[in-house]
Amino acid sequence: MGFQKPPGTQDFLPNSVERWQFVESKARDICRRFNFREIRTPIFEATELYQRGVGETTDIVEKEMYTFTDRGDRSITLRPEGTAGVVRAFVENKLYGEPDLTKLYYIGPMFRYERQQAGRYRQFHQFGVEALGSVDPALDAEVIALGYTFYTEVGLKGVRVEINSVGTPAVRAAFRERLLAFLAPKRELLCKDCQSRMERNPLRVLDCKVDQKHFEGAPSILDSLDEECQTHFDALKQHLTGMNIPYSINPRLVRGLDYYTHTAFEYKAEGIGAIDTVGGGGRYNGLVADIGGPDQPGVGLGLGLERTVMLLESQETELPDLHVLDVYLVALGEAAEQEVSKLLQALRIQGLSAERDYQGRKMKAQMKSADRLKARYTAILGEDELARGEIALKEMASGEQRVVRLDQLAAEVQQ
């Protein structure tokens, strides 16, 4: 019986993985420009971290986590999202003791056991950033701008930003009563998930994709904001306008995580089936304290890389070819074979990408291989050229061929 990959996972094969390399390199470059530094955390953590950090009433904790007991009888969970692990590392390593703002980013796999559909996998990949140590709404705007810049620079079209304020715990407690008064007469019309959420976290009812038709006329949390929350939200909008980041306000946007305060936002795009959310984030001023650290504010985002790559493909976006071979070496004769091995290593040490034949093929077949590999040049070494200390260099695009000295091959290709 043959083996197959587990359901909800993917193999990233050559010729498609280059899209991922492009997207990841763009993410790293943007983080460099925004002064975020990379952090790498374990792909599994103590289960309690996610129960406390993500929230016990979230779908992630209730339904989707890959949780197991290890040989030390500890409950361990494969990370379902990135923020909780980064905040745990921030606390454990006392990064809050540094005088400057802590600005971190991560790229890596996450794991959720959920129904498979277009753009949704059980092992998926996220690019995320976390900025800790400031309550300034300008920082919220910077994080939103970073995500928007990422989508713009990878070449996606039609990405839009939606924002909302989810207030503070005190604001949400007051809004909860207004919302429950609106929902109570509709209870029997709502799906089972919404009925369950009404008891524990009614704000998340508004996020339901099934029952939206029943929420016409629902109260808006924006009408319940206190002065502090309203001031923060107004300043965020001013900063986004000043940064030329287009946005719209969605008063029903709450996100699927319990730790958000003040700002919540999402990036929307069409082209991957029923799903239109490609990333999002928000402010989480109480999370660090909840996980056991000092009361430090934070704001962050997480962007789905599978959905980004799928959109690039659906929009037929032209991407730079990251796998271009500089030179393909062709050897004719036994002595030339020995010399080509030495040349190959020398070219690679000097920073050039180079390849040769290892299958004993004729020259014509080797030239076809060079063409398939998109080599910029082929360098052909025969017995006569070797005796003269020369090699024939052919530019594949133009077909132009010239003879160069063996010790000048790297310099000629680099030029």
C-alpha cells in the first residue's frame, strides 16, 4: 500500500515553491523596512497557553486544536496561531525590559483541525508581526499599513481593509447586554453555534457566516464606545487616511480570538471560493498580563500565505523567476569531464548558480537540459579548448557564442 500525505496538508513541489519563496522574501524585506525583527518559537506549546491566550470559548480552542499528551504526561498542542507563542517568548525572555518598543515578526506553519475547503488547510502557513510596548494608535496604523504594503508589493489586486473597534472589556460588558436583548427573541432562528455563543461570548454571534440575515438592525458596538475607545478609534482613522491606506468600517467585525481590545481589522479579497478574509489582526492590551507577564500593550497581525499564493495564481500575477541558472557546463571527453567538476565548484564559490550533466548524455541532450533549466549561458569544454586553456561560452537568449579563457569564465558570466 502506498503512502499519501495526511488530509489537509500539501506538498510544495519545485516550480510552485518558487512562488512561496518570493512571497516569504517580500515579507522579510518589508519587515526590515518597518524595523521588525524575526523571532522563531516552537511549533508546539503547553495547551494551557492557548486556552488562556486565545480564549476557551473560541472555535480554535473548542474544536480545532491538535492536542496530545506527551510521555511526560503533559498536555501539548501544535500551535494554532502565532501570537500566543510570541507573547510567551516575550514574557519568558523578559524582552519587556528593553528600553525600546519590541517589534517582532514570524513566518511558519500553524495547525488546526477544521473542514477542508479552498484556501483552508490543517497545516497552513502564516506571516505575522507583533509590536509590544505602546498604546499609541499610530502603531495600530503602522501594523495595518505593513500588511497592506505586503499585499500590494507581492502584486495582489483588489485587497481591501476593514476596521472596527471592539472596545475594552468594560465596554464589551455593557454592549453585551444590549446585544443579548436584541438576540433573545431570535434565539430559535439561529444556528446551534450561535445559540451556544449567546451564553458565553455573544459578540462572536455577529461574526456568524450562516445567520447574517437575522442581524439586520442589530446594535453596533461603535455606539457603545467610551471616550477613551472613541478617541483611539478616531486617531487610528486619521493615521490611516494620512498614510493613504484605504479602509472601510465594519461594525460587525470582531475576529475569532478573545484577546482583542480597541482595534480589530481584516484584509479582504475575492478569488478563493467562499472565503474572502486573507488576513487580519488587532490590538491586545491585556494578553501579556493574562499569560503571566507585566501589563504591556500590544498589536499584531497574521496573514495566510496559502491564500496569498492562491490569489496570486488566480489573478495570474507575473512573478520574478527566482530560479535562473547562470551557466550550464558541457564536457566533451574524459579530461574535460575532470576540468568541468573543478570549474563547477569554482563558479559556485564565486556566487554563480551552475550545473552540469551527470547522466552521460550526448551534447545535444545536454543543450536541451540547459534550455529546460533556463540557463543564461552554456559553457562547452572540449579536448582542444582545454589544451588551449579556453572554453566556448554561448548566450542562450541571443545564440551568440565566443571563446573565453578558463580563468575568466566567472567574470564573463557575471558581466
